[in-house]
Amino acid sequence: MARKLLLDKIGIEGIRYYDVYRKNGGYASVEKVLKTMSPDDVTKEVKKSGLRGRGGAGFPTGLKWSFLAKPAGVPRYLVCNADESEPGTFKDRFLMEFIPHLLIEGLIVSSYATGSNRTYIYIRGEFGWIVEILEQAIAEANNNGWLGKNILGSGFDCEIFVHPGAGAYICGEETALLESLEGKRGNPRIKPPFPAVKGLYGCPTVVNNVETLATVVPIISMGGDEYAKIGIGKSAGTKLISACGNINKPGVYEIEMNISVEEFLYSDEYCGGIANGKRLKACVPGGSSVPILPANLLLKTAKGETRMMTYESLSDGGFQTGSMLGSGGFIVYDEDQCIVRNTYSFARFYRHESCGQCSPCREGTLWLTKILYDIEYGKGKMKDIDLLWHVQGNIEGNTICPLGDAAAWPVAAAIRHFRDEFEWHITNPEEAQRRNYGLAHYADTLQAEV
Amino acid sequence: MIKFSEQKLKEIEQIISHYPEGKQKSALLPVLHIAQQEFGGWLSVETMDYVATVLNLLPIEVYEVATFYSMYNLKPVGRYIFEVCQTGPCITKGSDNIIKYIEEKLGIKPGETTADGLFTLKTVECLGACGYAPMMQLGKSYREHLTKEKVNAIIEECRMNAEKNN
């Protein structure tokens, strides 16, 4: 069994509640930092650990913390991004639902490091029952002296509040999240200034993902150097992967970032292989925004090397033949799935979630959706494929926030790798209504193994 | 004239206290959730104007927020809202068929409400339950691994609850 640092206690009955969590070593990291470490010491350990933001961007967490401006007399804020909405991603929800105190513990330690006396958890509004779980965990932590004034006699004050959103994927973007937390529309801000200088209420702010903040707990308990030894190179530590689609065992798994994609997909410890005896067609390995990979590029890179579950290996080959680890939303497609339909559904998603500020994104996502709708429903023309390519290229890099890129990339990758399937839809509009294209050549090199 | 109960006003005061002084606008999203729940499941102009007075905001500040977020209903809805996910991962597990089945079973299309005012069908984008697809949101809960049988049971459950509470 692989080493687990976040979900190691998930099987303990009642771990959701304070008493059980505490009995199993919970809140030890708060004791350690408040009694023996300065805030800068904590940041140093996190830097040494090599922890990278687990929300999708993979930016080094310790470095992000060290950018935080510290003008005298101005409050600083830590905000936890629990607006998990990237299609394919459901890991933070799992963590908050089943071991909420791990997040609260990580938040207290991280609040201490960043100097935040008022910390917010911005959670997507649809997770209504998790709001209640978190509020209960916060109340328990309060009652047991882990929150409030002068925690453990250290002189450090901290309060944590849960703030529900109301249904907007864009609020996962950190400046849109801050706007929303201020009671406004979730329109991303122009950067700079970055939140580290001017964030919530114009004050220096750090925004981190749920999993990132929870990971601070094992980093403090084992030390940054030890943590950095897990995984491969700059992909240090463990990562939660939420696996879904046509696999035998969908769910949330904690992996050490040193296993191969093949092991993750086929071993019984993780996904358990493709469901119903079907063959693998494609995979989106890091949430809907990252490029889709056909089967023949998923398990091996274009150079023929084993593809690993790391930031570097999954992006090997760039967007031509690679993808990204992203948020860890691992979506698997079997031979019966239609790439055109999937691409249309993702385009519709981004169309729905575009905030509308930047015209390339607002108009572009609309055009992508309309053209893909036509192709999916038998009204496509051959020149539409080039038009799609043209439109996505005009969105990418031309917007305030990365949602535009996130909308463009899945379309580009689908055309790059599955152009013949788009062409088949257009030349066989009636047949395409009755059946799917199937596997075609995408998995030829792997048929023996599958 | 609509008005929050004393208990709800206290709850709102509590929420406002989560934010620094003078930043009560931060409470707008949570308070709109409460308003929607209290005043018929949707946000009428009257409701939005009232929320503006409670939080000392201009009405436009409330309108622009209410129209941005998908969880706020801007027209009347049924008592039970089936919000069925239609995004890619759910499609791989047959959400298209589930949506079609609910349409047939209730005789409504997405966005419509049954004549008895009990059910509204909404198709929504990813709710973060991809491993448990197909799925829908019903009130504060998620209903996952949907099948036709489960949909039947949920409809029955809603009908029984409605009868009980009438």
C-alpha cells in the first residue's frame, strides 16, 4: 500500500468529529508551530517541502506565502478556496466531508504563518451540507481552544468563517473569489496588483486550495525536507486524484507522485481498469480544462517513456502530445464515448461559466458552443473544424483570467487528436445520430495490453 | 410587505459579524440564500429590494449579484427542483438518458415546472460529484448514482413529503 498523508485516517470511525480526530494525533501541528516555531519558520518548512498549489496551477505554496506584503497596521487575510467546480474534480469535497478537522488544522497553522486573524473558507454554494459539517468542526475547534483569542497562550488570535458562494465556476479563480467574498459579481480582477499586495478589502491576501492547506499539516509534522523526498523531483509529496468516467472504481485516491499512469488506471488499488470489459479510448487527466489525450499517448509519452502521475511527466510533449496534472480530475473515456459530444459539453460548460467581462471569452465560448452543437447534431460543415480552431486560438491568451484558456484548450486538443472523428460526424450526419465513432485507431498500440 | 422573522434577522446579524466593520456587503450572498428560502424559493424584485434595505445597499448592488449566480432563481419555481448535471463526466455515465427519463416522467422540459407546482427540472453544469454520476441536486442534498428506479423513488418521496406538509 502506498503511503498516505491526508487520507491515512479516513477509515477510522468518527474521524469527522473532534474527539476522535484529536485522539488520533489531530491538532499536533498547531501545538508544534505555536510553541516552537515563528511564522517565518513555518513558511520556510513549506518552501522546503516543495508543496505546489493543489487547485490546478501548481504554483509553489511557500513562495506564494513569501510574496505576502506586510505593511504595519494593515490586516492580512488567508482565504481557503473550496469552490471546487472543475469538471472531473471532487477531491476537496471528499476531504471536507470526511475529515474536516484536517482542513481546520491546516488553516490554523497557515493563518499563523501568514498572519491572518480572520480566515475565510469560500465554498461553492451547492455544497450546502458540507457548510454545516465545516461549521460544526469550527465550533468544536473553538470550544477546545484551537481558535479564538490567544490560542495556547501564544498571543495569536484566529477566527475561521465559512462563506458559501452561489453557483459560479469562475469564483474558483482567486480574484473572482475575492470579489465574490466582498459581495459582488465574480468578475476576475486585472493583475497586478496581485492579491498578495492587494486582495480582500484591499489588504494583502493569500488564497490557497483546500488540499494545499490540509497538506501543510503533514509537512509540519514530518518536516519539509522529509516531505520533499516523496514523489519525483518537483512533483513532491502526495496528491489527491478524483477518478471518474468509465472505470471500475471511481473515487478519490491519494497517490504518491511516483506511480505510472498505467498503475493508477489499471491497478485494483486505484481505478481498477476500464469498466464492462471495454477498451480505453481517451483520458482527461487533470480536470476538464487540460488537453484530452488519446489512449496511445496516455500511458506512454510520444518519446515512448512511461507516463507518470507527476506534473512534469503528464505535461511531457507540451500540448502537442502531452497534457497537465491540473487539479487531479482524472476522467476516463471508453470506446463507446463520443469525443464530439464531450467537447460540445465542455464548451457549453465554459460558455455558461464565462463571466462576460472579456469579449474573446464571452463571444468565443458562445461560438465554440454553437459550432460544436451543429457538428454534434448533424448540421456541421467541413470548414467548421478550421473555424473552431481559429476561434479557440483567438480566445487563448487574450483574456484577463485563465478561463478563456481553459475553454480553448479542450477544443484544440480534441481537434488535434481526434480530427477524423469530427470529420466523420460531418460526412455521416445521420449515422452519427445513431451510433458513436468508436475506438478507431487511437488505441491500436495498446490493444494487446488492454 | 415581506419581512424576515426575528430569528432570521438574528441569523443575518450573526453573518454580518463575520466580516470587518463596514463590510456588510460581504454578507450579500449568504443573505440572498436565506431570502430565497424564506420568500417562496425565488428572488422577486420586492425581495431583492428588501435585502438591499436590510444590508444598507443600493438595489442595483443586489440585482447585479442575483443575476450573476446560478443558484438564485429569478422566476417562480416548483417546490422541488431537480437540478440534473449534464457535463461531460456525467454524460459518460448516461446523464442524457436520466434527463430524458425525468422529462417523460414529469411531462416537462428543462426550465419548466409541472402544472401542480411541485417539480421544476433544471439542467446544470458540473456539481463536483463526477465519481458518483449520474447525479442531481435536490435542495441541500446530492442524489447520486441515479437510475430510472432511483428517479421514481425520489419523485415518490417528494410527493409524500408534499402531502405530509400540506
